[in-house]
Amino acid sequence: MITVGVIGYGYWGPNLVRNLAEAKGARVGFVSDLREERLAQVRVKYPGVAVGTDALALLADPSVDAVVIATPVSTHFELALAALQAGKHVLVEKPLTSRAEQAERLIEEADRRGLVLMVDHTFVYTSAVEKMRELTVAGELGDIYYYDSVRINLGLFQHDVNVLWDLAVHDLSIMDYVLGRQPVAVSATGLAHVQGRPHNIGYMTMFFEDRLIAHVHVNWLSPVKVRRTLLGGSRRMILFDDLEASEKIKIYDRGISVNPSSENVYQMLVGYRTGDMWAPQLALREALSTEVAHFLDCITNSRTPLTDGHAGLRVVRLLEAASASMDAQGRLVDIARETPA
Amino acid sequence: MITVGVIGYGYWGPNLVRNLAEAKGARVGFVSDLREERLAQVRVKYPGVAVGTDALALLADPSVDAVVIATPVSTHFELALAALQAGKHVLVEKPLTSRAEQAERLIEEADRRGLVLMVDHTFVYTSAVEKMRELTVAGELGDIYYYDSVRINLGLFQHDVNVLWDLAVHDLSIMDYVLGRQPVAVSATGLAHVQGRPHNIGYMTMFFEDRLIAHVHVNWLSPVKVRRTLLGGSRRMILFDDLEASEKIKIYDRGISVNPSSENVYQMLVGYRTGDMWAPQLALREALSTEVAHFLDCITNSRTPLTDGHAGLRVVRLLEAASASMDAQGRLVDIARETPA
Amino acid sequence: MITVGVIGYGYWGPNLVRNLAEAKGARVGFVSDLREERLAQVRVKYPGVAVGTDALALLADPSVDAVVIATPVSTHFELALAALQAGKHVLVEKPLTSRAEQAERLIEEADRRGLVLMVDHTFVYTSAVEKMRELTVAGELGDIYYYDSVRINLGLFQHDVNVLWDLAVHDLSIMDYVLGRQPVAVSATGLAHVQGRPHNIGYMTMFFEDRLIAHVHVNWLSPVKVRRTLLGGSRRMILFDDLEASEKIKIYDRGISVNPSSENVYQMLVGYRTGDMWAPQLALREALSTEVAHFLDCITNSRTPLTDGHAGLRVVRLLEAASASMDAQGRLVDIARETPA
Amino acid sequence: MITVGVIGYGYWGPNLVRNLAEAKGARVGFVSDLREERLAQVRVKYPGVAVGTDALALLADPSVDAVVIATPVSTHFELALAALQAGKHVLVEKPLTSRAEQAERLIEEADRRGLVLMVDHTFVYTSAVEKMRELTVAGELGDIYYYDSVRINLGLFQHDVNVLWDLAVHDLSIMDYVLGRQPVAVSATGLAHVQGRPHNIGYMTMFFEDRLIAHVHVNWLSPVKVRRTLLGGSRRMILFDDLEASEKIKIYDRGISVNPSSENVYQMLVGYRTGDMWAPQLALREALSTEVAHFLDCITNSRTPLTDGHAGLRVVRLLEAASASMDAQGRLVDIARETPA
């Protein structure tokens, strides 16, 4: 039985606590939050769980084996580092940290101590993204040509991070998992419509070493909500629409066929090819439940999480580079690559 | 009665000829095309119209008052210039020319001769775009925050122009008309997936002097067809979906409300506001019919077309700058401005 | 403070208990269910609430002022009658009873004792249905021509009631509230696809005294889920699509215009008229919360519920008549009318 | 080369003439219409075709091998009979005749003379309906449980026929082809909202000898256009949405599984099963072109059309029975069966 402490009981914390409380092999031992009124809710819902406003008390509790951090991003690094130093396994809400070097430091600390460090890239644990990964890895799509995602809605303006850190982080974590390779450079643009606030609209284009391009479009100021990702390959293409109740994933047997032998430049050298569409039945499950079970399994069996510290670092690096490019109106910014250990 | 000659009877030419043939106050006098089999079709459908493979013969025909040019873009300049020099009024398919300086030369020639020079920015003549313009000009949207357009499908790869010149040209011509002001710089990205071919996927961000941003996303390699434009303002926002059979335009009474007096940075300073949605009934009409009538009216009454040479020039400048930026992976490129006469 | 007892903690009971627990002016005092495992859940979630398998003990508890019944329909009558006889106000899940004469008996008992008898026609308390009622009553739709509803999905086959009692009951309760008048006869058809099971597909047409027709289509065996109601009037028409995330209600300024003076029968005498569409912003609220507040208000202030025993009776009469007609393959069955008191 | 005469150049006639003119192995020799202004259009578009207001002249023309009748339904019988008696093969717009006995008479006449008699059930020749037929016949759907169709829009009120003859005729002809068997009884309801006009809203339920039920819903007074057919089977189900640009046909691997061995009536005996969805690529072709080619092939090779006189007769019988039932508010009306020759 793994005892888990949860720091932060705001928007996302309650979902984590509920899934931990229902998970086999775990119990929630401690919940901390700075706000007394949030802790009052924990007391009503989970009478047996210790609560407190002091996260350090939670970290000092020897009965706590693992810590889940669901606080504002600016506090992630300090809390996660303290938790690792206290010998706890750690699961951190996305994005892992505010800066890449912080993520590197956490990875190093977890490695040295043999502790699990995992980032809560929730989408990676959905059956839709799992299916996209599976089809991509199996070569069903052929060569991957592009990844294009739109994530817009009328949303809360964050006061501390720009829209990339709030919304694009989802797309980047999905992309990291599905493509299994990293962009080498990014060009991003965007705008802040409210004086003194971070950018609320953002566009980022990522370049890879080969003929692959990725684009993410995020916006807090759209009258309609859109969650659509296109993954285009030479053989097949996928449309992932997360707002579809069923049929979230549609696979199109469509693409282009190139006829390089033609000598007449006025004839069409590139033809397009259309075929069937197929929407696989996806397992109905809560992603967070799968993710929590994976975290517990990694602790118990000393496994590396799908979304480990390195995944968290790669996403933070992209966000950092994109923010820098956005501030420079699209200037191309190289993405630092991890050197193999 | 204005006698019109049409050069080019390929994909778009037949639509122009049909609308000219049905327009009041005009007759089609001459159709030229390099391909005999295309002319054969004209003979069957329009027995009274002169046909020929030689565009110069058409231009030399003194009975022809006005010339419509519907040929590949690389030939626009030369044909249009010759037509103007032959004293004909000219309507050119979009984009007006391949290079901005060619467009400037045509404007100059038309001005000197007092002839009408018009570019076929067809969307400007749809009732949907007319409605967007009307609401924008009337201030119904408040301050304009962003213009965002997606135009993707599985389409023919052009061999001579990149996807911006083929698809984004529509969005740029709509934007030019609806916003009534010009971007000052562009950052564009994209990729060519077929060796030796032009870019088939493109993203372009345009910056304006004030807090307005525009983005256009075009792709010849999408498994699904999308034609969606969002126009966001401080008071209202518009969704224009050209694939909707009815309700092409939806106006959302949504936006943000900023509360600048709050002193607590942890409180939300920016709230969002939701309200009704409204889809105005749009006139059912063929845009080309309206456009042709406007061309004839401009000739008869010496009026300046809505889509005159300057509109064509502005769009060509954007396409030139965006193509340059795309080749440099997003490098910011300034847009040349017209100096007031 | 009104103390409420809830009988039945199966599918719907937990929603009722949650809303009662959160309502101002009420507390949940007792929950009963035949299944111990269901009660165990109540104990965890609501530690202060008395639980038991014996509904009679709940009814005998003098601290209980009002009883909510969320058990299978075959038990509604007996439990509700016993509750009224024990002097409790009663809210019964839909449909009110299995037979019309049972509903009549409950109305009589509640009247005699001056107790509130209310039926849980939940949809009546949604902001969408409220808007439909409001527009209809205000004459915005003109003369009402038809009410047409489709409610189909892949659903659990009930073993005790046919699909009308499970699904059409929603449409009939909405219709009863929105139209404010009752049909005079019904013709229903349907089929049972599983041997020995009730009808799983049903169609019912209702006739009114004037030029109004209503139709409800329900099906437990549809591969897709549909929840669409059309309300057609001479001036305007409403589409209510309950699966739309926003824009559940769309109001179309469309209809027909009749020109009776025309003498030429070959000319079109009936023209159609199209206009704007409008989707009003609806309040975001849980219907059950509104309903529970209304129940408490009726108790406190001796008011008659919107969905009182008579509303429950009218819907049961329709279901009885429709089931009889369905068994006779569409034979027209008269609907009994309530005689004014 | 088969020479065809076309009687009636109103709404549908031009489509027939155009497809006949483009068909291999045929030429349009004669077009007749009562209205001179319609004939003027034929003269312009098809200079070589004889025209006239007298249909009898067309029938008397010995060069005419086959006659296509596209006139109001009340005139179908007389014209088709005269054409057959003049020795011409005949294709009649749907519905074949106004009364079943007329259709029987035409069948008899064509049989005696060895002439082709075909009815223009256009939908039968679409690739979508062809796919539905193919899957049904191959047993891919399992046992067929239901056929359910909705065909509603804001449409022209006909002055001579009710909405069943105008709209439901399409569904009945599709159903006749796809199911390959006939209903035994019908119960229909509907209403006329305009004084002195035929019913403009109609619902018809059809019963078969086995556990199959069919329902068609038609309405000239709907604010939205719907064209949706559900075909439910024990193994798979089809959704045919004719307004979808692509993916008109979706096949759902969904249904119910019955577990008859369970002894506990409180347990669910009927489970539901969900699986993948699949949208086959359909051939892009104009149905009328396929239909015209089939008509010519039947003439040339003495084949029986897919939509022969008997298919026309079956649909007319259904329309007659349904209209009678509708007038009697849902009274069950038996469908006459053809006695095998």
C-alpha cells in the first residue's frame, strides 16, 4: 500500500485525490493547500485524510511514500525538489517546471536517488492518444508529414503565464508521445490583447530534421470551442476531435500519390487519393485513473514512466523556445536537444 | 451594350463566360484559349461567340470593349498590359499578377488611360463577406482583435505556385476588404512534402500597427475540407463557415470584460462574457453574377471597383512577403505600403 | 429547515440526494434502499444521514417532513400513498404511477391532506424548456402547428416497461408544459425485437382539437444518439437539440405565407419564408437544483408545483393510451380529459 | 443508337435531357412541353432537337424509340399508356402513376408488347443506396430490425398531392430496393395546416411479416433540412445522411446481445454492444447518368430494369394505402400483394 500526499487542492487537485482514493494499492494520506476553505472540503469528502496548510509538514511526514504536486507552475520546482530530497516519489502537474534547467535539476535529483519522477501529461493516458501513437508507431500512416492542432475557446486569462503554457502544453505533450521525436526549431507568433497581460493568442510552427512540420494554434478569446488535431501521413491521416462524444478518432485512407516519371510539367504529377474512413471504438475510461495506476506501478516495479522527467523537460524546452520566438515576432529559435546519457 | 472578350476557358473561365452571357448590358463577343478542345465547348454552348487560339486577335478586335483574363497567373501581367494598351477595360482573375511591381505597372497604365482595372477577388462579392464588412465597419464588433482563417482540403498540387498563392489569396482578399487596413509585417512558415514542388502547407501571421493580429492556415494535404474564419472583436465575434449550407455567418455576443481596478493580482482581472448567437439570413445569389454586374457598372459609370488594381496589388504584396518569410522559416518581413497619391 | 427522506438510491437517487444536500432550507434526514451496498455509499458520502433498508421506517420517522421517491415505477403508487398518509409532502420520480387511476388516487389524497404532490418531470426545470415555454406563451411562434421529437440511442432494455414509459415520458412532460394543452387522441406503433420483452421502438402521433399534431419517436436500438425536438409555428420555429453543448435552442424566423386571393391554381398559393436564426444564451444551471428548490418553496409557501399531480396524471394517461394503441398497431385511442374540479 | 423523346421540360426534365444527351448510344430526338418558354430553352441548349407542345406528335414520330415522361403525376398513366401503345419503351418519373390499377395496366401493356417499362426511382441508382443494398443482401447487418427515415425541409406546398406522394416516395423506393421485401400493413398519420390543401406533414409506420418495422417521417414545414435514414440490424447498423458531403454512409458495428439463459429477471438480459464505425468511400457519380445508362441497356439487351413497373406499382400501392390510413388517423390498412405470375 503506497501512501500519497497531495499538495494543492484547487482546480485539478480534487480530480487527482479522487482517482488516488479509488486506486488499488494506494491511499491518500495527506492533503495540503494554502486555503483553509479548500481543506474544509477535503475533510467533508475524505474524513480519514490528514490536512494542513503547510506543504513542508506533508513532506516531513514519514508515512508519505509519494507526493503529487498540483499547485501553480511557479512553485513546481521548489516543491518537487524538496519532495525528492525528502525521498518521495513525485508526480507533478504539467508543465513540469517554469524553466528547462529546473526540469534538468529534478531529473538529476530523481536519478541519483532512484525515485520516480513523473509529469502529469494527462492526454497521453487517453485511449484516443494511445490509438494515435499505436497507429503511428506501427507505420499505418506511412511517413508523417504534419501535425496540426487547434485548441481555442473563451477561457480564463492567466495572469502569470502566456496561452502557450496554459493550452499548447497539452498539444506539445501529445505530440511528444505520438511522434516520438523532437523538433529542432520553432517559430512562434502571438499577441496580448489586454495591457500588461501575457499573450492570449498564440501560433507556433515547429520544424524537424526531416520533411515534417508541426503547428499549434491556441487562443483564450475564441467564441467557439475547438479541439482538433490533424496528423497527416503519406498513407493515412488522422483527425482527432476531442469534443466528439464518440468517434473522437477518425482515420482517413487518403493521401497523395506522386508520379515522378511524368515528363510533361503541364500534366498533374501529384494525384490525390481518397478512400474509406474508419473510427475505431475507443475504451471508455478516465485518463487520470490510468495515469495514477501507471504512477503506482512505476513506484512498485521501479519502472520508467511514459511521461517521465525527460518528457516534461522536452515540453518545457519547447515552451521556452516558443515564448522567446513569440516575443521576437516569429524569429526562428533552435530547440536544445538532450545529450544521450 | 458592352462587348466582352474572355481569354482562358479552363477551370474558371466557363463560370465567367456564363455570368457575362447572362448579365444585362453585356454580351460575350470573343473567347480565346490555347486548346482547341476547350474552344469546341464554347462553340457548342455559345454558337454566336467568336473563338480563337490567339489572344492577340481578341485584343485586336475593335468590337471588344472589355477583356476578362482567366489564364495561369504567370501570364496575367503581359495579357492585362496588352489589353489596357489596346484600350480595353480589364478584369483579371486572382491573384492580379505574380509580382507587386507588375501590379503597380498595370495600375499606372489603367490610370493614365482612364480604363477600369479590376481583380476577380470573388469572395468580396458574396453576401457572407459583405455582411462581415458591414458589421465591422458599423462598429458592431468593437475593436478588432484578430482575424483567423483555415482553408484546407485534399487538393491539386500546383506546379508553379505555392499553396499561399492558390488558397491564402482568398483569405487575404477577404481580409483586405473586411478590415479595410493593411498589415505591416508578416511571419510565415510552411513545407513542401514533394521533392521539387512548391510548399503545399503554409501558415502566415500578419501584424498590424495596433493590437490586431491575423493568421491564415492553408494546406493541400488535409483529409477533411475546412473553410472557417474567425473574426474576433472586443464586443462581438463572427464565425464564417463557408461549408455550412445555411447559417454561413454566426455572430456571437461574446468577449472579455477587463476590470482594471482590481488590486489583487490573484483575483481574476479579466472575465469572460457570453451571450446570444445570431445567424442573419443572407441573400442567395451567385457572387460572380454580382461581380460581373459591378464590373459593367464601373465601366459604364466610370466608377472605381471595390476590388480595383490597388486591392490586387495589396494582396500580391502580402503573398510576396509571406513567400519570402516562408522561405526563411518565419523571418519577419515588412510589408511595403502604398504611398498616398 | 425541511427534513427530507429519500427512498431509492439507484441510478437517479444519488442526484436527488446531492441536490437536496446542497439546497438551502433543507437537509437529507434519511435514505432507504433495499440493497445494503447502495446504503454503504450513502454512509461514506453523507456520514450524518440515517440509512436503512426499510422504507416504512423512513415513513414512520416523525422528523421527516417530505419524501422523495426514486424507485422502480411499479412501486411508486404504494410508496407515495403511504407517504401522503403519513402526512409527508411527496416528490415522485417520473412517471408518477403505472396507471392513471393510481395518479388520481394520489391527487385526491394530497388534496385532502393539503400536502404537496409533485412529479419529477426534470426537463421542465431546464433553461432550454423554460425558454421554449416562454416563447410559446408569448405568442412569438404564432399558431403552433406541430411538435416533433426524436429520442433514440443504444440503451438498456427495460424488462418491465416499454420504451414509451422509459423515453417518451420525457417528451410528453416537456410537451405538456410547453404547449399547455392536451391531445384528444393518440395513434401509436412500435415493435419488440427481443422475444418476451416490451416494445423497444415506438412512434406515437397525438391529435389535438385544433390544427396541431405531435409526434414522438423513441428507440433503444439506435447506433447514434439523437435528442432533437422541433416546434413549428406559423411565425417562428424552434429546434431544441439537447446534445449541443451550447446553442441548445435555435429559433428560426421561418414559415409559410399563404396567399388565398390567387385565382390561378397553377400558381403557387403557399410561399415559404426564410429569415434569421437566433440562439439565445441559456442560464447554466442544473435542472434538478431548480426543481428541488421549487419543491421546497411549494412546501414552505403552500404553492402548487409546476409539475403537480395533475401533470403527472396527464402524462400517465398519454402513456396508457399510447401503449394500448401500440398493441393494436396504430388504432386511434381517445385520451381521457380531466373534468374541471 | 436509340432515339429518345422527352415529354415535360419543367423541374426534372432538363436533368433527364442533359443525361440522355451525354449518354453513349442515345440521342435526344424530340422534347415536348405545353409551355412555349420552356421549349425556347431547349432550342438554345440543344439546337438539333425537335420541339413541340403536342406530346402526341412526339409519340407519333417513328424515329423515336423510347419515351421519357417527366410531367405531373396525374398525367403519367395516359401518356405512358399511349407511348407503350405506340410501341415505345418508357421511363416514367416517380411515382409511376396516381393509382395502383393504372400501374398494373401499364405493366400488362408493356409485357404484352415486350417493351421496357421503367420508373425513375432515382435514389436506387446512387452509390450510397447501392452500398446499403449490397451490405443488406450480403447479410452484413444480420437480421433487419428497422428502417427509419426522416425527410423534412421548408418546401413548396404541392396543390395536387399530399406530402407522402412528394417526399415519402423517395424513401419507399429506397426501402423497396434495399430490403427486397414488402410490408403487409401500414398505419399513417398527418395533418394539413393550410385550409383546402393536402396534408403537409406525414408519418407512416409499415409492418412486415416478421420482426421488422419501418417508419417514414416527411414534412414540408421544417425550418431545417434533414435527410437521414437508419437501417438497424442485429449485427450492424447503417446511418445514411444524404446531406453529408462525404461519408454519406456510416456503418456501426453496434447492436444488442441477448442472453436468454439468465434466470434472474432483475439482471439485465439484454446487453448492448458497441464497436467501430466505418464510412466506405463511395463512387462519385450522378445517379441519373447511371439510371439512363441502365434504361438504354435494358432496351438494347432486353433486360428487366432494377426499377421496373412492378417496383413502381409496389410504391404506388404503399402510397395509396398510407394516404387512406392517414385520412383515418392511423387506421391499419393492409397492403395488397402481387400474386406471382
